[in-house]
Amino acid sequence: MSKHIQNIAIIGAGLMGHGIALSFARANLNVTVMDPSQDALDTLHARIEGSMVSMGTGQEDIRSAIAQIAVNQDIGAAVKEADLVIEAGPEKLEIKRQIFAEVEAAVSDDCILASNTSVLPITKIMSQLSIKSRAIGTHWWNPPHLMPLVEVIRTQWSDETALSQVTDLLKDMGKKPVRVDKDIPGFVGNRLQHALWREAISLVENEVCSAEAVDTVVKASFGRRLAVLGPLENADLVGTDLTLDIHKTVLSDLDARGYPSPYLQFLVETGKLGMKTGEGFRTWEHGEPEKLLEHLVKHLKAQNTIEDI
Ligand SMILES: NC(=O)c1ccc[n+]([C@@H]2O[C@H](COP(=O)([O-])OP(=O)(O)OC[C@H]3O[C@@H](n4cnc5c(N)ncnc54)[C@H](O)[C@@H]3O)[C@@H](O)[C@H]2O)c1
């Protein structure tokens, strides 16, 4: 399985699909985006333009990126010429399996198939493919056009050439691909992230502090360091001996439940779904979410200018 990757098909034109399409188009690759929703396709170019404006991209570059992106509601037609298909449809196993069945019926034998699932094992999604060596995961982070990381996930069947071709392509585009050699739920990033969220929710549920306090603690302390000092670099900085002493005391006290918090369940059951309903762990006044997201984009843009070590 060895092919020059020039034509990319993206399945799903939502939050992730539009940013992934934008990222490939900026790298001058040919992109076709498929979505069953006509509205998602009709608004795609405008949403991409909006994201590029927020990145500070000039009009000429925006026009040339958009010219690289075609849309098609027909999945077979959308993927027919593709060298690489990235699925960014709903996070439902059955829908993803159905998408890949339809994709595989239309693509060439050497087309690489990738899912952008957040936590579903790629092996489960792709187990019904007839050519399983083409199956990989590419887990992008939101917003895909501003977050450098893409986790490239190997399944037990993945072809090594396919993995390195996609990794090299992502590197050439200025992304930071990281290989994940075992196809486990949540891969690396979401396991780390949700280990933190589990403890954050538990602290609020057990009335140790408010939700606002949890967020402030993270943002005003280790959150500041994380972009330049990873957790294992930090462990080496303070010493593995101190890390061991801390773990001897604190680990047995941390939330280790292997199921979602009842407090989280309660929020969902009572319609407190977060920013979209005005209340979740915290309350959100009109305009506050937009302000926070604007702040986030500014912060991510600034982070991308910090030189990597
Ligand atoms: N949102 C995030 O932060 C994030 C981050 C990383 C990965 N992901 C994963 O990426 C995928 C997409 O997430 P999103 O946030 O872009 O979702 P989204 O809801 O914004 O977009 C999903 C799109 O899929 C389309 N769709 C529905 N049924 C479809 C079908 N049968 N075939 C093709 N497309 C279909 C919808 O019309 C919609 O446009 C999910 O698997 C999600 O878990 C999301």
C-alpha cells in the first residue's frame, strides 16, 4: 500500500470536518467533503472562511484554500478519486461502520481509510472492511486548524507504509502527528484529558470547591505550564523520588470510579447541558460563551507562535 496522497475526502462537514478540510486545503491538496445534510454543505465554504479570518489569513489565501474544496452529498462520488478518506461523522459506532462500508465499495484498493473518532477503537469501527490493512485512526483536536496534534493510531492490521505516509503528510502540513501503537479507547490524549475531568467533577460533587474554583486552579497553575512542560517532563523535573512520595499519599484518595459520575448524569437528565442550554457545571450568561471562545482562539494563535523545543 503505497500511494502519493493528493486527493482527500472528508466524510462529515461539521465542526471537525470543516477544520480538517481547511487544513488540507491550505496545504494545497484537493479536498472533497461529503455530508448527508445539504445545509452543512451549503454553509461549508462560509464556515471555512470565518475560521480562516479568525486565524488572521488574508483574503487571497482564503480564496485559494476554498477553491481546493469541493462538496458532494453522494458518498460514492465524493470518495471515488480519494487517496485518503477521513471520516468525521457522528460518534456512533453503527453510523461509522455504515459509512466505511459505503466508502470501501467506491474507493481504489490502495486508498487509506481513517476515522477521527474521539474514543471508539478503530478496530471496532473497521472490523468489517475487506482490506483491513488500510485502516488507521487520525484523531485531530478541536479546532483542527489551530491545534497541532493529530494522533495517528495503528490497528493490529494497519499497513506500516500507510501509517508513515499519513504521518509524513501531516508533518509536511505543519501538524504534530504522534503515533499511537495500541488501539485503545480514548487513545492517548482523551485518556489523559478525561482522567483530569473525572477528578474535577468529583471535587465539585464532593463539595470540596466550586466548579469555578476547579477551572481557576487549573488555568492559574499547571495549565499554564502544560504547553511547554509535559507531565512526564515535569515528573523528571521535580524528581521521580518526589513523584513516588506524592503518589504514595494521594493516589488512593483520587476518584477511581470506572463509570460516569452520578452528578454528571444528573446534569444531563435535568437538561443542564452546558453552554448550549445556559447551564452545566457553571451558568453561562448571554454572550459569555462567545467571549470565552474568542479568547481561546487568540490564545491558541499566540501559542502557535511560541517556538517549539
Ligand atoms: N468536537 C470535538 O471536539 C471533537 C474532537 C475530536 C474528534 N471528534 C470526533 O469527530 C467526529 C465529528 O465530530 P464533530 O464535532 O465534527 O461533530 P458534528 O456534529 O459537528 O459533525 C458531524 C457531521 O456528520 C454529519 N453526518 C450525520 N450523519 C452522517 C452520515 N451518515 N454520514 C456522513 N456524515 C454524517 C452531520 O450532518 C454533521 O455535519 C466525531 O466522531 C467526534 O467524536 C470531535
